[in-house]
Amino acid sequence: MDYKQITFRFERWRAVAAGIFETAGSTFLLLIAVQYFQAGSTAKALIATGGSAGLILSPFVVSWVTSLGWRASQAAAVLAAAGGASLLAVIIVPSLPVFVGGSMFALVCVAAAIPLLTQVYQDNYPDHERGRLFSRTIMIRIAMAAAFSHFGGVMLTGHLARFRWLLLIFAGALLASAYCLSRCPSRPLVSDGGTNWLRPMRFIRQDKVFRLTLISWMLMGIGNLMMLPLRVEYLANPKHGLALQAATIALLTGVIPNVARLVMSPIWGRLFDTINFFLLRIILNLGFALGILTFFTGDSWAGLIIGSLMFGVSLAGGDVAWSLWVTKIAPPDRVAEYMAVHTFLTGVRGVFAPLLAFHLVATIPFRWVAAASGVLIVVACLFLVPEVRLAKRRRPASPLVEEVSE
């Protein structure tokens, strides 16, 4: 049985549904909260941090799946189905508390499954073409996200009450994802006898390269995640001077970045397979910093468009690097655990950064917040410069870290 081809086939179908749902977290859930429910800062921040909360829970999910003996793809399918069901509940009871809770739960379910998916890619995609195969499915996802951003923006412009139909589409996308995931081959995760759901954190202490990269990623992530949800706030809220319509906001936060991602994704996928990962990460970090500064400090349509393009170009590489980088350094049977540590820390900063950002912009100008984010990202690059001088790191099949009892 050709596991690579089976996985690749169903991943391409799942990418269609994933591209549709991606627009929920990036644009439409916050847009509905701001313009339909007139949500306050706390409600908006809770929605913005839903995915991050799921990432924080990912080590628990990995431990839970391991203890149950479930296949990685089987567990991911269950989580996707649960997220779809939560959005159906919002349609039935469309109040602000239910909307916030249902939106958060759906985002939590999708994010918590990420380490399981990385293990599926490790098991079924060969090392020398993992980035290429992943980027090809990402291209489908990006194309769908760009198309649906436009469709959803037009659908809501002047008719915000149609948001229920939009949520129905998002729920259907998650249920379709659940089916595709259930068809992907995978195996149960390897258990070493530990039951503590934070047990994977031991790799931070044992693996120096892993630890250094996580520190850099924390700084970069705080800077970037402060600004991502603020794009919608910046464009939609009248107090910031723009108050653009839904279709225009979707163009700047969805269509333009996703077109750039679509064009650049295969290039970044091949670069991930061929060049030093740390050099790749530095290039991407600088791209994010320049995109943030251009978007939030340009004071012109040119600045908004160029910033959106730069964000899309960097995000194309970030898709591949963020999802697959642990396969470069982790023992093959520990990929899900390494990824769980990475997603946990991503979730921590993802909860902290938007909460900080939404309250900062309530008191100081956007450009100051953007400048602080840019500085954090540049500092993150400095942590990786020494690693660029070394040869590309790849781990052998057996662990290089020593197991310790806990």
C-alpha cells in the first residue's frame, strides 16, 4: 500500500475544506464580532485567542491519544467533527456569548490536532519531498482561502445577518475535513510509559538546538501574533480612521495575502527541503517584520497593499516551516511530542499577544505597537545567526537525547 499517495490524495481534498475554514479564524469570526455583535475588547480577544488555546492543549491531546491507542489521523478527525458541531450550535442560538464560545471551541479543536497531523506527515511523506508535498496541498488551501475570502466579504457586505449561512459553510468544511482525516493512514503514537501530559517538555532541557529555536520563535511569535488580529481591528473600527467595508477588509486580509501565498508556496516548499532551516527562518522573520511596519505605518493604500503582499509571501514560507520544522531535528517516533511542545508555546504566546495588543492599541497609536513588534522579530533573528554557520541539521532514526525518568 502506497501510504504517501493515499495521504496526499486525501490531504488535497482536505485542503479545500481547510482553506474555507481558514478564513473564519483569519477574518470572518472577528469581523462578525466587531460589526454585527459590536463586541468589546475581551470578546474580540477571546475569539482571536481560540486557536492559541487549542495549541496550549495540544500536549494533553497527544497524551490522551497515546493513552487511548488511537491512530493520529483518527483522533484528528474526531476533533474536526467536534469543531463543526460547535458551529452548528452557534447557528441555532446566535447570541454573543454562544458565538464567542462556539467560535473558540471550533478554533481550539482545529489547532489542538496539529501535532497529530505533523506525525502523519512524518510517517507517510519521505524526508526529501516532505516540504514539496506539503506545499502542494497548501497551494490548494490558499487558493480556496483567497476565493472564499472574496465570496464571504461580498456575502456580508450590507447584509451582516447572513453570517449564519457563513457559519453553516464553516461547519460543513470541518465535517468534510473530519472525513478526509479518517481516511488517511497513520499509526498509534509511541508510548514510553509516561502519563504526565507535560512530559514532552523534557526535550526543552535535553535538546539544545530545540531550546534555542523555541526561544527565538517565542520572540518572533509574540511580535507577529500581536499584529495579526489587529489587522481587522485596524481596518474595521471607525476610531482608527478607516472603517472599511467587509469586502475591502476581506481583500486586504484574505485575498491579497492568499494570492501571494499561492504564488510563493511551492518555492518555499522546495527551499525547506534543500537549504539550511535556520537561514530560511531568518528570511521569513524579516519578511514578517517588514510587512507589519509597512501595513501599520504606511498611512496609504499603497502601504496597506504592499504590507498585505509581504505578509502573504512570508506566510507562505511560514506555513511550511511552522508545520514541519520539528521533522528536521526530532527523532522520527518523537515528532508528535516535539511538535506538541512547539504548539504549546505557540499557544501561550498566542493567548498573551492578542490580549496585550488589543489593550495597547486602546491607549497608544498603532504605529508604536507595530514598531515594538518589529524590534522583537529582529531580536529573534539574532538568536538563529550562529546556527546558520553550521551545516544543515538532521537527526538520525535513533534519539540523540537521553531519556530520563520522571
